[in-house]
Amino acid sequence: MQYLISVIHDRGDDATSEEHAAIDVFNDRLQAEGHWVFAGGLGVPDNATVIDNRGEGAVITDGPFLESKEFVIGFWIIEAPELDVALKLAADGSKACNRKVEVRPFLEA
């Protein structure tokens, strides 16, 4: 089963060089253990664009979908046989990046 691990940014500073190094080690581990699917960092919400095309035409709005002190700054998509494994990996990822994380399973098609 695949899981999304969202990294929650809730502080004013960027990741330190030590945090980047710890994330690299964690990424290498995910790959070596066969859990890695994809990962990436995201820009800050101020650089976001929201598009709503539910009406007559697309409405494009600069800025975040919602204003919040916390936002998703990065993510991992992992493969894990069960939720307990995903939660353990997420705890290790949280330690590596020194941020809170949220774990959500992908729906099975």
C-alpha cells in the first residue's frame, strides 16, 4: 500500500544543513529498504496559484488556498505493507527533517 507523508512547516526558518543531511540519509534508507516511491520539497504558499474551473471559466488566484501558520513544505510517497510500518517510517522522517508530519493512505483503486 502507498502512503503520503506530508511535512508540516510551522516555523520561520528554513531547514539547516544538518537537517538536509539527515533527510538525505533517510531518503537513502527508504530507497535501500524498498519503501521509496517519490519525494519532493515544495515552495512556500505565497508562490502558489489556485485555479477553480468549476463554473463558466477558470478563476485563477495568486497566493495560497488558505492562510495558515502551518503549511506543507514537502512530502514522501512511500510503499509499506501496513500502516504500522508507514507510521514508523514517518516517525523517522519527522526526526530527520525536524518537522511534524502527517500520514495518509492512498485510496485503493
